[in-house]
Amino acid sequence: MPLLVEGRRVRLPQSAGDLVRAHPLLEERARLLRGQSVQQVGPQGLLYVQQRELAAASPQDGSISILGSDDATTCHIVVLRHTGNGATCLTHCDGSDTKAEVPLIMSSIKSFSDHAPCGRLEVHLVGGFSDDRQLSQKLTHQLLSEFDRQEDDIHLVTLCVTELNDREENEKHFPIIYGIAVNIKTAEIYRASFPDRGPEEELRAARALTGGPMISIYDAKTEQLRIGPYSWMPFPHVDFWLQQDDKQILEYTFRLP
């Protein structure tokens, strides 16, 4: 079934800018989100979601009330929510395997919503900017296309991505919004930053650096964080890189294909 805006089928492919111009309500929602002040979210009741992770929970969860993620530059943060029972999934997508990741997001919500008597699936996409390599534009297109291919009707409620999330300063482009949070009790989505990115921030970051696939990190039935086993290959010339300053590492990184 199709991706919908205000009950109408979304015509794809088209840019995020063209899409919101065709649907003024999307443009207004993006404007309101950009205009918010950034709220600093503390660790109480928070489950922070890192890159290539997803977490899903319901309003009845006794351990967490907020899902959040930040540090999204070309990455996109995706929130999928079932309005019938309030089941909510937040994920931080980097474009590594969008075709496989969107079904995981859908499955995480269906594990709650199969028994919901009514309601609909609503998706919110935030992140990216007008980067020179057009990585954000590519990821926006991938996410819209993959959600459009799913069996269920999915209603696109928020689209604040790529050129809609871009600011220019000294002829350089930057994202406006780097992070968001969603309150799973109230469904409120807002701009956010996170001084605490636990639990087990280093362990989870190490898994992502190995290039592993997206994983679900939260068991809603037991209300426990879970991180499965992972492996990695030795990092070549690690002693050399540890001796370099940030500027040299960044210069080399941006030269990579």
C-alpha cells in the first residue's frame, strides 16, 4: 500500500522540497519544528538511540518515557508510531542498507500493533542537509521509496530533511536540526540534545564502527537493553592514527571516495 499525505498518495520520486510544496501542511510542520528551541534531555526515563540502532516501546512501558537520538548530519532520524496503541519506534538511519532497515522498523511496531483495534501508522523523517556529496538527498529518496513499498498504509506526518533542514553560513551548508526526541506517553516530537548517551555508550558505538547491520536494542517485554554479540577486523595502522590530530583525520576522511 502507498505512502500517504493527508490521505493522498505521495508521488515519487520527487525531492523533499517539491513534496512539501505539493503538501503545504508538511511545509508548515517542518517550519514549526525548525523554529523550536533545543531541549536538553536528561537520562531519567531516556533511551538514547545511536547510529544504526532502533528501539521500540509502548506508552505502558515502565522503564522509559523518551526515545531520542542526535548527531545526525547526513543521517536521518525516523519515528514510526501506531496511533491506536501508541507503539513508537525511533531509529537513526545512515543509508547503509535502507532496503533492509525499513522492514525492521515496520516489524518492531507490528509486534505491538497486531492487536490494535484501530489507528494508523504515522512516520516522521528528520535530518540531513544540502551536502556536497548529496548523501542526504539519496537517503531521503531511499526512505520515502521503501516506506512506499510496504504492505501497510503509512501516513507521512513530518518531513524535515535535506534542503528543508539546511542552513548556510559563510558559503557552507549545515543541518538546522541535529537531534530529536519523542515522548512515547504523549507522542510529542521535539528538537533535543542529550548530554548522557547511555547506557553502555562505548560498547554500542564500537559495534556500529565495525560496520554491523541495524539492530533493535530494546526488549519491550522485559524492559531491558540488549546488545547481541558482534565481531570486528583489526584496524590497520591504528598506532599511526592515534597519534594524529583531529584536523589531519578529518582531512583524510573527506578525501575518501
